[in-house]
Amino acid sequence: MADVVVRFENLVKVFSEGTKREVRAVDDFSLSVERGHLVTLLGPSGCGKTTSLRILAGFESATAGNVYIDERRVNDIPPQRRDTAMVFQSYGLFPHMTVLENVAYGLKVKRVPKREIVKRVAETLGLVGLEGLEKRPVGKLSGGQQQRVALCRAIITEPRVLLFDEPLSNLDAKLRKGTREQIRRIQQELNITSLYVTHDQAEAMSISDQIAVMSEGRLQQLGSAEEIYARPANHFVADFIGEANLVPATVVATSADEVRVRMYGAEIAIAQEDVAFGPDEPVDLVVRPEAVDLVAASEGDIRAFVRFSHYTGSIVLYSLELPDERRVAVQVANPQEHGFLQIDEEVGLRLHRRSLRVLARGSSDDR
Amino acid sequence: MKRMILCLSLLLVAGLALTGIAKETLTIYTAFDQDQAAVYIEAFEAANPDIDVEWVRLSSGEVYTRLQAEAANPQASLWFGGSNTSHIAAAKAGLLEPYKESLAWQYISPQFKDPEGLWIGLYVGYIGFVTNTEFLAEVGAEAPTSWQDLLKPEFKGEITLAYAFSSGTAYTTLAGMLTAIGSSEPGFDADDEAYVAAFNEQVGQYNTSGSAAATMVGLGEFGIGCVFSHDIVKKAISKGYPVVMTFPEEGTSYEIGGMALIKGGPQLELAKVFYDWAMTKEAQDLYKDFFRLPLNPMAELAEGSVRATDVNVLPIDLVWYGDNKDAMLDEWSEITGEY
Amino acid sequence: MKLDAYRREVRGEIRRLLHDPVLLGIVAVVFVLLAAFIVFPLIKVVQHSVWPGGTFQPKYFIDFFQKTYYWRPLVNSLIVGSLVSVFGMLVAFIFAYGIARTDIPGKGFFRLVAMLPIVSPPFLIALAAILLLGNHGVITDALRLNWDIYGLPGLVLTETLAYFPIAFMILEGVLSKIDPSIEEAALDMGASKLRTFFTVTLPLAIPGIASAMLLVFIRSLEDFGNPVVIQGRFRVLTVAAYHAVVGRFNMPLGATLAIFMLLPTLMIFVVQKYYVARKSYVTVTGKPSGIGLKSTEKHVKIPIFIALCILSGIILLMYGVVLFGSFTRLWGFDNSLTLDNYRYVFQVGGQYVWDTLKIALTATPIGGLLSILIAYLVVRKRFVGRGAMEFISMLNFAVPGVVVGIGYILAFNTPPFQLTGTALIIVLVFVFRRMPVGIRDGIAQLQQIDPAIEEASSSLGAGFFRTFTRVTLPLVAPAFLSGLVYIFVRCMTAISAVVFVVSAGWQLLTVALLYEVDQANLAAAAAYGYVIIGIVLAAIVLMRFVVARLFKGGLTPLGGE
């Protein structure tokens, strides 16, 4: 039986309920987080990820549904008694205190003796490379340093759940990468169950055990990075994660591990085993730009004309026009080696069978 | 948590401390002017070093209302000074404590004390007119010598005195008017009503304090004031202001400055010490400096004090006016529109 | 649907409150305090006006409408209020526009002058008016004028000068907050500066102007000190109520008059808060930014500068004549200089100085802490009844001081709540009278802090009390301390509520001042006035010094990069 630390059960949050300006920020959201895992809530702004996080922390209250920490219902418990600790987007450091005082704050609340506090603070600061800065007023630190102090402050209290609210948004790009790796490393070393919120896909995919993709208050798909990228459950996830071409097709036949579809006169077998489709069902095929080879016109599955090309050094991105005037994007790596195509040239598209995904038409959002 | 309990208890203690742990002092209300009261009370404290006096200065009307407000739990034990019409009203309302055992009460003549011992007279005063001579020169008039004179057109808006309800001086003045005008039966008759209405038109400003008019006339803010003669002498003439004092020929009203023990007062025994002291020659000699007329026959009189023989005095039924104060004030409010 | 949602919300809030006993305790205590010291006295006032002695007997209500002389004071008060709000707004506008929107010299000086009436007992100006413009005043005599300052002219003059600073503070904020790009856009499209002013600037400022006028109206309606001195035969409601209670112990009449005072002020308050304030196009919280178009044309600057000089001259003249009067032997008659008046104040009034200081210094920190606590609860916490708490604590803003005074006498005169005669009742009057302003300022200060900082504290396990004292208070400390001075100043200069609750044991300087004016001891009154001003100025200077020393480095809340 999986050791579940955090569980959202049919969570609903409605702002200004009953008024004209009613907003359903979270809509029947359910999620479980296992011990030691880092689960990321990923989605566009307004999708309900931050609201859900804050409900878990206790800063917002749920309109309906339940929140459990270690199977204890915490809906009505105030934030200071929930054994969670949060790292804020704006850091939330106490500006009138030094680094030591900030980091030690949670320990002081627990009445940890002073000597032990000093020791543990030094250890924790050491984890992030800030040893020796105890006496510095936090106002004198750089943004990256402040973020790490905020991290130390949260982890030193050894909370059951560590919460991250877009902690890297205020850092510049270069720092973001290094800091997120540091966060992941520490989280794994200390084996702290964590819930992480971000709108940055690269961030989510690089540090999470599982990603919960959200949109309009609902969970779209829960899975590993590879699952959501290679096997998106619906149009939203397919479109939100990475780039996707959606090509219409019709089902010919399905079997246990394969779906045969017909599109543009070609018949293609795609490896897919989890979904059942009926014969002649209209579907959309998710074709990632890198999942296509460009070959001679007669050798491909579909014929197309090159209409636009966009060279960025390591790849060239072609915009191709299909027989029905639909456009798809195809990415070719290392064009130096493979050669450049000309505008209006006719080519053939050979699709990578194992990289395609079939979605039922109209699966714009799902549970 | 501990810190919070500590703070809360500190606040509680502070609060309790402020409610004032009762001291062994005598609390009195006085209707004497601030500076006069200070002199008399300090003299008492000097003569009685073991008693500390806390006092509040209120006009006599205000003392009466304060007693009514505090009837369930009186804060003071003695009422020192002020026109006795208020004392009479308070006696009628059952707010005073009798003290017939006082020697002073026993030897003072009946017209200057309450028959039940509920109040006693400290001094006598007569209502006079104080007029600014520069004002007279400006309007080319003579100082008023009768109640009717006050209605002269050149005096319109130039008269000042206190509200009848807030000051014993003004109420006594009103009693004088009502007795002098029309029939001398107590209360308002038709002539009285007409007079008071007309007089009201002459008034430029009503004050809260009874003797303020003397100073204001001295300053020249107003032309004429109706004030007790001792206040006129003390506040205007002796200061050197350009004023002149006259009395109405029809006769003027007088007041008895009264003193009484407050029923249920917290320090009645101490109050009795003060009461007795206030009637002694030593205490009443002090009135000389303020031009009051002491009722202790042994006390000295000030230079230039007005005596009964200098002035025409009206036969005012002070007791009746004291008893019916509320009704009289209501009618006065009705006529003047002031309340 | 709406009701269900509401009920669910309330039940949820109650549950959460029950799980946080510290918060619950504090909320409960605050409600008890508000109920006892704001709501209860008001209820008593209403009760005594129509149920005196326990029977339903609205005699005075009926009398009020039937007898002319009963409602005349109400009409008078409204007339004065209307005139004062208009004139006050005009004076304030000149000051505000000159300081915020032009580059005339001497702005610091003009601003000081505009704030002068705030640090002194307001009715000092009435005293000055008599000294200068009374029937035998300096100017009256010098120019041989034949007028009567008592009555409507005196009331309008003194209240305008006394209360325009309130309008000034609002208007200065409004005018300096107008987004300059809006006006620049107008100019860009060819509108002249004058046209821009009338079609862009002024309309944007109208909600602020309306607010300013309404608030000055309320202050004028509740003014007690000035009318007592200078109303003459033009009776206003506050003095009538005072006389009814203190002069005649006619509590039903007093309570009825209090209600008629309360109705217009409450209406105006509600209109201002829920209607005008919502329409504001510019925010008035925080400090003025100082950016924005400055008029530099001579034909605008010069008249404004002249007008400001004249107005400042008048104000300084008034304060000057009172200062001079405090040193004269016999004002108007014997102007030889003497220190006797000050000796008098410290001898006869020496105890009053101590009493006043003791009470003010007790009420100030209590009032300050209570205000910031309530501001914190209202801004940061969610609990059942939060809206009610905010409303009740702001209520005293609209309740005239006289009504509060009468209410407190009625409410705390009999056991088990016998507080009359104590210092505690005066402290309470001060604490709860000053609260609305303190709360409003507290809310503004709290909104400057990144909420994440306090959430971080809760997230780390700190309860309400620790977060409030270790994190919030230190961050608002500079503004909080400055706010304390303001409370102290108002305690030292208040009159209309406290005149009802002074007693044998505890007397206040402002009331002593009033008594001296009552007895026409103008010089002594002037001396009292300047003793009060002296104490207030000392406090302001002291607090500036303290804040500067304590917060040398300056404190700004962090909020990310």
C-alpha cells in the first residue's frame, strides 16, 4: 500500500460564492502525494495550482472537499499547526532580522535550545552554500541568496510537507537552473515530501517525481514527465506540454497494443495500448515536431509542401502544408548535416510510429 | 502564551489602579469661582492639616444636576457656596443631609437657613447692574437704574448675563424681575411674560457662569451685565475697568450663598468639620478680599461693601422660587427659546 | 443559493475559529470591548430618549418637532456645517493645490501653518476671534468696525480655520496622486492648462473633494468648544445638548438632542464611506509621490502664493494674539506683560497638568495597540463577524463627541458599571474616540507589508500572538510610533466628549481652559492654551527624535527582487 502523505479529495474552491463575480478556482480536484515524492502542480495562470497549494498550507479555506495530511483531515486547522512549511515566490523573509534569526524562527517557535539552533542553522546553511552568513541582515543579500535562505528556513523545521509557490519566478534565468537543481537535490537527500507549483514546464519536468497538469481548476493528467510528454491524456496536455501538431484522422481498427488510423490517404499503425476506439471514430493524432522525418515525396506517409523555414542554429523548423492546406511544424536537427529544404519544395513526411499519440476528438479536457 | 497572560494582567492592574484606590480625603463641590474657592479651601487645609480636600468647581445649577445624577452613589460630601435657590431645590429633592447639631446653624437667624437644617447661609449678595462707561459715552446714555431701563432701545444686544438654568446668579436675577414687574406674587404673570420676552431681545449673549458678565462688561465686549454686587466689585471695579455699578430702584433681588451636606456622601464626618469651620469668623474674614457679605456677625466687612441699607431689597419668596425651580426654568425656556 | 453559500461560509469560519483558540480569544475580547464601550453607550442614549424611566415616552421627540426653539439649534448646526464645509474646502484647496501642484517657495512653511490647528485645542481659535474681532477686539477697535462676531459669522470663521486641515490632508493626497500621464495626454491633444484643469484635474479630484467636504461637515456638526465660546444667540445642537445634561440634568432631552446630532453625522458618514470613497479614481493611501505636473505660470502661482500668505497670516495672527494675551495682565485693558497667568495655570491648574498627562499617556499606548490589533484582524484574518468588527470600530468616527459623552454618563453611572468619577472612564473615552483614525492608519500601514512575510511566520508554526508581536509590529513600528503621537495630541486637545466625564478626582487641561473662558478670564484661558500647545509640540519633537534614533537604517519590507 502506497504511503500517502498528502491527499486532496474532491477539492473545490469558489471565490465570491453566490455573487455575480463568482470564480471557480478549483473544481473537484483530487490528488495523492506519496512520502518522499516531489509532485509539481503545473499549468497556466488561473488554473488553480496556487490556490490548491495555499489550501493545503491553510492560507485559504476549501469550499468543499477534504485535505488530508498523513490521513488526518486538516481543513479546519490553522496554518501554524499543520506541520507544513512554505517557500514563497517573494521569499517572505523577515526584513528586520538577520539570516540566523530568519532561519532559526521556526526552531524558536518549537523552543529548541539555543546551542542546538546555532548548530542546525550552520548545517542547513551549509547545504545551500551560505555558511558564515548568519549575522548578515537579509536585506543585504542578493535575490538568489535570499531564496536559499527562505529554503533553509523552511526545511530546518523538518516539516511533514514542504510547499513551494513558484519559488524561482523572481530569479533570472541562469540562477533558476542551478537553484532548482539544488532544491531537488536537497529534497531527495532529506526525503521530504514536497508539493511544488510552477508554470514553467522545463522546471517541472526536470525536478518532479510526478507532474499534475491543471487547467481551469481541474486535474488534466497526473504522470511522470515522460508520461505527460509522450502520452498526453487530452488535447490540453498535448498542447500545453512541448509543441504539438494535431492532425485529424479516422480509426480503422484497434487491437490490444495498436491502433490503426487512416489519414491523408495513408494508413498508419500506432503503438498505443491504453485507449479503446470504435471503428471509423474520428480522432486527432498528436505529432511532435521532432517525431517526423522529412524524406522524398514518394517515400513518406503523407505528401506536403514546405512553406516556411526558421533556422535557429541547432535545428531548423519547417512549416509544411498538407494536402488539405493544414499546416504542421516539423523540426529537423543538425540541418548542416542533413541539408536544407527550399520553400515550395514537395517532401514526404515519415512519422515515427512509437512517438505518436491518438486522442479522441473532443477530449479537450478530461478528468 | 505566557507573555500574553502577563500583558493582560498588567493591563488589568493598570486599569484597577486608575479607578483610583480611594484616599481618605474630603470631596466637595463648590460654586465659588475657581480662584476664590482655592483661597478658602487652602485656608481650611492649613487649619486642618490632616484633611485633604479634593474639589470641583461647578456653577450652582450644575452642582444640583450633578447631585441628581449621582443620587444613587454620591461622589462628594459637601456643597460649598452658590446661590441657595439651588440648595432649596436640592433639599426638596431629598438630596441633602440635615445638620442641626451645628452651632452655627443654631445661632444664625431663620431667614438665612433651612428650618430642617438641610442648608445654611454663608453670605448674602445683591444683584446689581454693571455698565461700561465707555459704552455709555458712545451711545450717549445713562446707566440703568431700574429694571425697565434695561429695555431701552440703545441697549439692544448689549446686555449679558448667565442662562437662568446654569447659574444661581441668573435665576436670582429672574426671581427679582418677576417680583419687581407686575404683581409681586411669585411666578410668571402676564406682565412678567411680556417683560422677560422683551428683555430676552436685549440680551447679546447668555453665559454659563454667573459672574462672567462682570468681566465681559469690563472688557467692553458688552455694555451691561446683571451680576452680584460682590462680583462686580471684585471682578470689574477693583481691577480698574471703566465700569459703574447701579441698582434698580424698584428693588433688587438677593441671594444667600449656601452650604449643605450631601446626603449619602462618602465622608460626612469630614464634611461636618469643614462646615463648622466655614462658619467661623476666621473663615468668613476671608470674604473681605472678595467683597462678599459674611453672615457671621463677627466677621469683618470689606471697604466699600454694599450693605442692606444701601440698596432697595425686594420681598422675594426665595423658598417658593427654590421649590419651583424646574417649573420656572421650563417657562423661562419657553419664553426665551433657550434651553 | 446565495443564502446556502453564505451559511456554508459562516459555518466554515466558525469551525476554523474554534480550532484556533488564541485567535478566538482575541476576537472575542475585542468584540466585548467594542460592544461595551461603543455600542452599549449608544443604546443607552436611544433608550433614554424614548424610554426614560422605563416607559415609552417620546415626549421630547414630539416636542422637538412642535416647538420652534427646540429644532432651531438643529437647523443652525446644519447651516453652519454647510457653510464651513464649503469654505473649509476652498481654503484647503488653495493650500493643497499650492503645495502639491505648483512650485511656489515656502511650501514647508505653508504646510506647517496648515497643520497648526491640529496641534492645539480647536477652540483656541474662537478665543482668538474674540480677542481680535470681538465687540472690543483689537481689530474691531482699530478699524472702528461695527459688527458682531458672535453667532454665525464667528462660528463659520472659527470652524473653517479649525477644520480645514482635515480637508487639506485629503486634498493634498488626492492632487498629488493624479496620474500625470492623464493630464499630459490632455495637453498633448491641445487643451490649454486651464481647460485641462477644469476638464481633467478637477473631475478626477471630485471624489476627494466630496470626501473632504463631508468629513469637515461632520467635524463642524460635532464641534463643541468653538460654539460654547462664540455662538452668541445662534444656538447649535452640541451646546444645547450639553446644557440639557449638565445644566438641567434633563437626560431624556439630552439624549433626544444627541440622536438628532447623530442622524445627520451617521448619514454623511455612510454616504462618504460607501458611496463617495468607492468612486475614487485615485488612491489616497501612502505618501504623496511628488511627481506630477507642477504649474509654473506666473498667473497661477502668484495669486495662489498671495492667497496662501494672507491665509497663513490670518492663522498666525490668531495664534499670535492668543500667545500675547497669555502674557497680559488684563487683556484689552492693561496690556502690561506678566507671567502671572502661567503661574496661575501651574498653581491652580498644576494638578490638572499631571492628571491630563497621566491620562493621555495611559490612553495613548492602549489606544494605539488596540487600533493596530483591530486593523490586523480586519486586514489579515478571516473570521465570522469581521465586517461587523470593522463597522463598529469605525462607527465612532461618525458619532459626535457630545453624544459619546452623554452615552458614557448614561451607561456607566450606576453599578455594576460605575465608572463615573474615575480616570478609567476618561481613558476609555480617549481610547475609543481615537480608534477609527488609528485603525484606518493601521490598515494603510499593514497594506504596505508583503502578506507573504506574515504567512511565512504562520507557515513556520508561529501562532497569532507571536506573528503579531515579532513580525508585524516591528515592521510597522515607525509609522505606528508616529501614529501614537497623533493619538496623544488628540487626547491633549479633546473637549467635546470629555467635558462630561471629568470629576473631582480627575480634571483635564482643556476643560479647565473652557472654565476660564466661561468666566471670561481670557488671559488665563490663553495661558492654558499655550501650555497645552507646548506639551503637544514637545511630544511631537520627542517622538521624531525617538523614531529617527531607533530606525536609523530605515526599514523597507522585502518583496522579492
